[in-house]
Amino acid sequence: MSLRRMKFQRHRLVTVFLIGLVAVGGALAADRGDSETPVGKRWWPSPWGAEDQRGAANLLTPKKVLEANSLIREGQVYQLGRIYEQGMPVFGKRHYSLTIPGLPTGSVDGENQLVFNDELVSGEIGQVGTQFDGLGHIGCRVNGEAVFYNGFKLNEFGDSYGLKKLGVENAGPFFTRGLLLDVAGLRKTDRLPIGFEITAEHLQACLEGQGLTKICPGDVVLIHTGHGKLWMVDNDTYNQGHPGIGMQAARFLTDQKVALVGTDTWAVEVVPGKDPSIPFPVHQWNLMQNGVYHLENLDLGQLAVDKVYEFAFVFSPLRLKGATGSPGNPIAVR
């Protein structure tokens, strides 16, 4: 073959390869809706208005409170929050510590010789232990700017002393119908394996198998995977990854207009996910694009053992002005 013909063939191969890349890229863009942002089309303004900071918490109406109240028949309370303590599993380099300065911290003059103790807590208090993810927690870079729920730009509301918008204080209390979907029970195992993706079909099978009619707007959906059995027992394995919902299940839940999704894992969504180049897409879909809150590191074991699948769900995030999340102890009451 002549040198000229070899150069022509090489040029042709390169051209075909580049055309192929363009075609693949176009297909991927089509799968994601459009290329307006790295996650598809613009997700703002919110259905609740361009200035809304509550997201799906707007679905928590007085009617939902009365509905939840009607589910309380036995008066049994389940604590769903973990104990905050040194050595609990934390994500990345987050930390938690509690000290009592002074021992006793102080005293008050008087004949009764009163003394008192205070505590000093250090850590990313809204993002360790049982944690409620607020709408200021997750965003996306769009044309170089960090954009969050409802299109709010971080350079316009961010502040090192607390967010000026989307702080957790905007969420308000939750008193609504709660559902437990026991996917571990559905799969007849005490713990789903790390990396197991929970699909919409799994969630629908739980609803049907547990005698639940449907998910209603404003509901809180808690998903039992069994991964919580590792908490403070095998923290290394707990932190490696976990089962969880994928994007298909996330879309299913937002289609039902849920207010919050919670799990006995540290990220709600499956870790590792399907595509390592797209980390934590469910966080972006739920929190950022749909205003649906997350509750992570829940203790759902006893609910699952007792087969309590429908209950009044009660949780009031701490009103930490400008915070990205909140600690707390959610409860289920049946």
C-alpha cells in the first residue's frame, strides 16, 4: 500500500471514530433530556414558586397531620434515631466529639451548693449520625456556578456563618403518614448486599406484599435494607458502601410526590452506583431537583421485626439557621 493511501485510510478511521463519539455523546445527551445543565434540563423554578425554600415540605398540610393522627391506634412509639457517640460511622473526614468542660462545669452561689455540667459538641452536627439533609446540602455546577434547589446560586446566598437561603430552618416539622418498605424482608434476607440497587419494582412489590394501598403525596417513605445491622458492629463494612435506591426508584418516589425518603444507610442511594463518573445522582435528583428531603443512618430494625408498615411519622429538624442539615431522633407511632 502506498504511503498516500495509508494516510488516507488513517484519516478515514479517525473521522469515523470522531463521528462515532459525536453520535454516542448525542445519544447520552438525549437520554438525559437535554444538555442545558450537567444533569439535564433546568430544574427551576419550583412548582411552589421561584422564591420557595421548603420544597416537598409544602405537601405537609393539615389534612396530612389528621391522616397521620388517625393511624395511631396502640400508642407505641419507635425511636428511629441512632445514639450520637464517639466512634460511630461517619462519612469521609467528618467528625464528632462531646466533652464536659470543667467537671463540674460551674456552680451557683448559695447555701444549697448547686453545681452543673454543660457539654461542648464539635462536629458537622447536621451531617453525622442520624442526619436530615436540607435543601442547602446538595447542588450542581452550571456554567461554573454552584446552583441549588430552585435555581438559587451559592455565590448569592452562601455565607461561612450560615446559608442565607435554603437553611434547614425552612423545612419545618414533619407530622405525616409514614410507610416502611421492607426490601430486605421482600428478598428474604436480614441484610441486602453492598451495591444492591433497589428498583421501583422492589418498592411496588413491598407495597403489595405488605398490604399497603399506595404512596400518597406528602408521605414519608422509609426503606429497610438491613445494612443498619452493621452500625457500631462493623463500621468498616458499614462505610464501604451499601444497598439503596437507584435513579429509577428515585423517579418512582418523586412521581408519587413523597416529602422525604429515609433509609438505614448513610446515603439513601445505592453505593457504589451504576456509573462511577456520576456520583450520588439520587441526592441531586431528590434534594436539588425535586426538593425531597433525605433522612440517613436510621434505625429501622424494630419496625421491620414488628412488621409496622404504616404509622404516624414525627420529626422536627432543629432550627439551625443557615445549616445544611439537622441531627435528631425521628419517631414512628402506631
